[in-house]
Amino acid sequence: MQRSEQIMEDAADWLLRRHTGFDAAGERDLARWLAQDPAHRAAFESLAGPWQALDGLAQDPQIDALREDALALPPEVAEAPRRRAWLWRRAMAAGLALLAAGGGAWWALQRSADTVTREVLETGKAQRQDFVLADGSVVTLDAASRVEVALSAHRRALDLVRGQAYFRVAHDRFRPFVVAAGAREVVAVGTEFDVRRGARQVTVALTQGRVRVEPIGTFSPSQPMVEGGTELMVGQALTFDRASRRTLITAIDLAAVQGWRQGRLHFDHATLASAVEDFNRYADKPLRLADPSLAGLPVSGVFRAQDARGFLAALSLLYPVRVREKDDEILLIQAPR
């Protein structure tokens, strides 16, 4: 057997083992095999894409039964090397069975596999809105926020260009739901989470399911989480600071995560600069820090999103901050002590 054929057989073996389910140790073993040789990864990815496409096509119970029957492993071939050769043949048989049963659907799927449906979700100042995507996922946008959506046969890619959004992801294990926000991306399958993209920080808060937060552009469905990635559990929030490159994981305040969807802004030792960003998505007149030394002041409390003046009144009682209103903006200036 030629080396290339052996690698393809091994790749098929790994793909089918992952399909039938293995634990974290199995993922680590796969990662090591992929890292041994670029040809390993190339072979695995060349099979993973079409196999996922077949999974997406198998909606008809008869078609799905054909493929599951093809994957059934009889005990007499449970040991290598007979197992590997058998798996390879059966993988091909499964694909051919599905192709035959699906008729022209396979070719239609191949033609549409690269088709990307794009849309832009956007809200104006002081506006909040729910958007339902074609896959059934729901995106709730905070005021003055923008999300760019690209849906394809194998991936649901979204880019939070600015602002804040809450994502309720329709479950589809063959189409990862990936939200980019600055230097980080959030990977989910079926879950609910909140993402805020500020000028300096990106914050991800998880309320249901699991998500992976990774450096932008590193996610691949054929490999485990990359170095520098983090898996969040329910009740956790991750904040990535773009300037310091530091990542902080904390427990979330559920009321704070839900608050902006109910017209309230919750701050728990947030910086004044971050609080000003949030209020500016609602304020008729934008707030501006005239003195950069004010940016790091800690802010805590619950405020109505459209009551910037109430926020400023409370701020001036706590800190030596003076407010100067101009025709087109409101300046925050450090008052003499």
C-alpha cells in the first residue's frame, strides 16, 4: 500500500472514531496525530468536509438508516488492521449508499456547499431589536450595535462589529456558530451567551451550554481547542483586554447580563470609560472624557440606559468630576480637589 493511501485510511479511521464519539483523551490523541505530519491534517480535512456535508443531507430517515447501517461495526472485524481496512471500505460504502439514495441531492449540495448567505443586523441609537436568522438562531442587539452574518452549509459566521449582542443559538452540531469580536472569537453549537465589544475590551458571558473563546481566526472543526483558548462554563464571563493582552475569567451577575435587554445598565467596578461607551449608545448628546485620567475610575450601580444625566449626577457626588454641557456633547472634566 502506498503511503498516501495509508494516510487516507488512517484519516478515515480517526474521522469515524470521532463521529462515534470519544473523550478528551481521544481528542488529544487525534491532535498529536494531526501534528505529526501536514499530510495527516490535509487528509483528515479533505474527508471531514464531505462527511459533514453527507451528515447535513441525511434528513430523510431512510437515508440516515443507510448510513448508520454502513457504520455499524461487527465484532469479527473489531481489531486492527482488519478494522482499519473495513472502516475505510464502509466509509466509502456509506457515502455511496447516501449518494445513491439521495439521487441528485448530493450534486445540488455540492453546488450549494460554497454558497454563503449574508445579511447585516444593525440597530440605531437607543434601539434594541431581536433578529431571527435563517437557521432559527436569535440575535438580540443592544443600541447602536452591528453584526454581520454569513451562513453557509458548514459554518455560521458572525462578526460583532460594534456594541453588544445576546445570542440564542439553534442547535446544529455540524455547523459551528462562530462569533468574531475584535481579537477573539466565540465558538458554539447550541447555547446562549452575551458578547460586548468595547474600544478596549471584549467580554463574553455564558448563560447556557458551553462555548470556546479563542484567538481570532484559529478555529477549525477538525482540531481541538488551540493554545490560548478557553472553554467557559455556565455562569462564567471572560474579559479580554486588547491593550494588555490579559484574559480574566469571573463569575457573572445574571441580572447584569440580562439588564441591558430590559433597558438597564449594570456596572460592577467597571471603568468610567466603559460606562461612558455604554451610555453613548443611548444618549442624545454623547458623553466625552475631556481628561484621560478619569478613564480608569471604577463605577458600580444600576442605571436606566436612557438616563445619562442621572448617571452623571451620581458620578459627581462620588468623584471630583465636573460636567460641562456644550451644544453637541457633554464633557466630563476633573474638578479641582
